[in-house]
Amino acid sequence: MKRETFNKEKTIIVGVELYNQPDIEESMDELEELVKAAGGTVLFRTIQRRNSIDPAYFIGKGKALEIKEYCELYDVDAVVFNDELSGAQLRNLEEIIDRKIVDRTNLILDIFASRAHSKEGKLQVKLAQLKYRLPRLTGFRNYLSRTGGGIGTRGPGEQKLEVDRRHLLREINNIEKALKEIEKTRSVKRNKRLGSSIPIVALVGYTNSGKSTLLNRILELYSDSDESKKVFAYDMLFATLETSLRQAAFPNGQKFLITDTVGFVSKLPTHLIEAFKGTLEEVKYADLILHVVDASSENLNIQIETTLNILKDLEVLDKPMITVFNKMDKRKMDELIYDTRKVDKKIFISGKYDENLDGLMNMIMENLNIEYRETTLLIPYQKQDIVSLILDNYEPKMLEYDEKGVLLTANLRIQDYDRLKIYEM
């Protein structure tokens, strides 16, 4: 056992290492960070090595009794397991250990419940929680009625304590209907974007890899956005869940849209992936994916593999992709160890300190495979819709108002140039 200093809600984290599944320590390290993100502190961690999972207790009954002794000795509030527990396992462990039992799935859902702010985000998390809790109502009645709050109880858990299954199913159905209405609105906005000439770049990657920080630096350096357009960025897992869409411009004046997505984590609950699929599908409409990796992490391969697996589920691995090794201010190049077979085009940066951001922008332009042509146009005043189209999609190098019309110089995408070259000077 490994003892830690503590404050806040005191927990023990528990993992099972099957003999054919190594790297348990990396997964436990991540679980500890998840507990911290949920507002708790890990006193101990314990790992049991087994040939198979115990169907009744997940761990052996003897191990459960051992954990009970530690809970009593150190006044532990909750025991957090590194895998998803069945309703029976949850109930049985609760009866033996006599403490709140939280599995990895419920822990992640709990964090999401505390971080969701938009209407859609709250509905998505609530839907995932209800689907998770539906087959576990008995176990949740037991510990929720005893604990009265804390890790694993945020969201709909307490208010749904005594509802029957039919009521729960109606709730799930109502949320799914509400999310479909929100998806219709998003589709209208998406179709409008797709009808423009502005390319879309999507940031994806592990939680806390620095996606939001990178987005903010790009906005500061390559757009005229004010402070209100920045997204929340903080050094913690799942600092933000909201999908953000912002506009910036390349050095040649070509505008582009950049979108940030919810961060990933290993063993991300299936219910959560399903609930957020509508939001994550924004990646499908991107022209280029930036896979942001935390270069300072010891778990690079887990980060890379987890993200690629989710992108595979979303069927977007055929899109152009750049792997962005971020936080290189914390890691030397010769210290990077990762599976090169899973990484093709790559770049090494520090979003926080602006290291190689110009190189990243150039690489984005190159991989968007968009052909531009600089031209000077004289647009008649009666064709102001054309001027509006250009200003919406480009940053002109020159803009003047001549007696015959609007005179401007801009780098246009080749398809726009072909349509507008009749106004070329």
C-alpha cells in the first residue's frame, strides 16, 4: 500500500491487475487524478492481482474485508474502483466495506456533472448518468441514502433515489428528445458554416493535454478576438466540457474556424461517449484534425491510443491529422517515448510559451490542402453581397472605396477566385 497526505473527502483507490493486462500503475495514477478532480484526496491505493474478476465482489472477499479495516482505521469516506462495477458488485461491496463505493465510470460522470454549464452539456451528462444508474438502482439507494452527498452523488442521483424504473425510462426518453431538438439547431448552424469558404480545424486529445490553452494562444496571436472569446483553461482533468468554436486567421489573411472538443480519458464510459456523440461529431465536418498530446505525461501511448480509438469510433481517421506534442517546455526531445507507428505528421510546441506556434500555423496551412491566389478586385457598389462574402471569409490586405466600387486585395481560395475573377483589376 502507498500512503498519501490528505484533506477533503478521504478515499482509497482499488485496482485489479489481470495477468494479461499490464500498465495498472499508469491507470491508477490517472484514477488518482480523477479523484482529485472530483474534490477528493487519495489516502491509499491497493492493487490485487488476479486471474479473473470476481463476479460477486470484483475483488476477492478477503481483500474487501482488508479494505474495510483500513476504512475504519483511517476514517475513509469512499472507496473508488478503477473499473466499472455491476449492480450486484456495488451492493455486495457496500455491505462488506460499509462505505460509499464509487467505480471509475461513476467518478467520471460525477466530474462531468460538476463541470457541465451549457443546457446541452447538462442534458448530455444527465442522460449518461441515468443510463448508467438504471441497472444499479438498488445499490444506489443503499449508499446514497446513507452518505447524503460527496463524490459520486452529483447530478440526478439524489433526486432520483426513489423513482421507479418506468419513471426513469420516461426521463431518459424526454432528455433524448430535447437533445434531438438541440442537434437540429446545431445542424442548421453547421450547414451554414459548411456553405462558406472558411476551413475548419478541430482540436482533439486527452483531457488536460492543453487544447484550451493552445486555442486561447492562437486567438491571441492570430485573431482580433477580445478576452470574452477565450475559453476556460486550467491545469486539471476535464477543466471544460463545452465545445468551443472560434475564428482566427492565417498570416496570409485567410480566415479559419477552430473548434475545441471535450477531452478524452482511458476507459471513458460508453454512456458518456454515446451522450456526447452529437457534439463530438463536429469533428466529422472538420477539414483537419489537430491531435494534441501532453508531451510531459509519462503515459503518452495511453493518450495517443485512447484518442485514436475514439476517433476510429467516430469514423474520422481518414481525415488529415497532425499530432501536436504540446508542453514541450516540460520535456526534452530525447525523453519522448511513444509508438511512432501511431503518429504520422507531427510537430513539437509549447502552447503556454508560444514555442513553434508559427511552425504549427504553417503546418496547418500546408495540410489543409487549400490552394490560394492573391488578387485585386473592384466590386461595384451594387454587388455589396460579394463584398460581405469576402469580408466574412477573408482578411483583405487592402480595402479602399473607389468612385466605381470597393477596391480590395485578398488571398482567395481558388474556387472563390474562379467565381470572382470577372472583377479582377
